Amino acid sequence: MLEEALALWREGRYFEVHEVLEAAWLRAEGEEKRFLQGLILLAAALHQRSLGKSGQRNLKKAEARLKGLPNPYGGVDWQALLAEARRRLGA
């Protein structure tokens, strides 16, 4: 699931990233749930940007969820994804 989400991310298919992660997020608990929600929010922010919106609100929510988690988490360098999202959103 994470590998599929990251492949979609690299293709710029942020809406699909959200879709792939959502089912796992609904089942997850604790730190894992926070991590998945952070990734979903990052993808949502970038998807909003592709629609001409700012995405800043979801970016801030994602930062709050991811802050304090180990990096990498589950083999995902979330800090790199966050940095990419900040750059793309002009934050």
C-alpha cells in the first residue's frame, strides 16, 4: 500500500494517493494512524493546488500530524515529502 501510494505520488496523482491510503488509515491506530493521516493531508494539499487552490490549510494539518514522528517512518522519508509539498505550495 505504501509503495503504491509513493509510486502515485511520484506521478503527481495526489487524489489517488489519498484513495490508496484511506482504507489503511481507517483501520490504523495510534502513531500509524497519525502518519497515514499526515500523508493523506499532504496529498490533499497538493491535489488542491492542482485545482488552483492554495492547499495551505491541509499542509498545516499535515505538519501537525507528522511532527514528532520518527523519520523515516514505515520506510517512508516523510520529511522529504513534506519538504516537496512545501516547495510546491510555496510555503
